[in-house]
Amino acid sequence: MDSLDKSFKDIIEEGNDDIWVFVSHSTKDFEKVRIIRNKMEEIGMRPLLFYLKCLKDKPEVMELLKREIDVRPRFLLCDSPNARASEFVDEEVRYIKSLNRQYITVNLDNESSYDEKIRELKRRSQIFLSYLRQDYDLVRKLTKALQEAGFSVWHDR
């Protein structure tokens, strides 16, 4: 049974390098956010952090951030007093909510919760499809669409 379990685990883990995550955070929390980023990368996720020092014009920055949010299926809010005071974080969260997108919040003051929150985000990124054999062509199309949207998909072939 171990070889079957290992094979199933390998299949589930396949594609995790495509789990891109938009990370909303205050630049004042960079050291704590870096810990989270490193943990996410260690398990094959791809966190996307922005620190756009070269851009000073708020509308220009927000337009760029909104374009990135539009193409990301996953979001992590790094909550802290700095994040709650940040106009950019507030605008990012409002925009994510306006799109009816879900996000996971991690409290930067509770480092012991980082791993749990990252695992929760990763679990939300994996889909198992159960179907009748006669529906295989439809499932194959659905799988492709979900993978293009950034989800790790597994189904019995």
C-alpha cells in the first residue's frame, strides 16, 4: 500500500509549482513576510510580493497591483498594525473582495500559526475530480481549464 500512497502523494504534489499566491502586506513588515515567503517556497508554492520602490505614483502602482490580482486565484493577507494602516493593503483587500475572491489571513504577530495558514491556502489550491468514465472527455477539458486557472487537479485516468 505504501507504493500506492506514495504514487497518489506524488500526483497530488504535481503542479504545486504553479500555485502562485498574491501576498498583500505592508513593506514595514518585510522581515516577517519574508519568513512566510520562504515557508511557501519550501513547499513548492510561488508567493508574489511587491515592493515597488521605483513607482511613486499611487494610481500607477494600484493599476499594476489590480492587474496582478486579476490573474491570481489565491491571496494571502499578512495582517498587522502596519498592514491595517497601509493604504495599499486596504485597497488590495477591497479590490479582492469586490471580485468575490477568497483570501487567507495570517496574523504576523503569531508566528506559530504561519505553517497552519500556509497549509490551509495550499489545500484550497488542490482539486480532486470524481467522475464516470463516459465523461472523461468533459473531465479532461475541465481539468485543463482549472489548471490554467492555477489549480492543481487530480483525477483517476
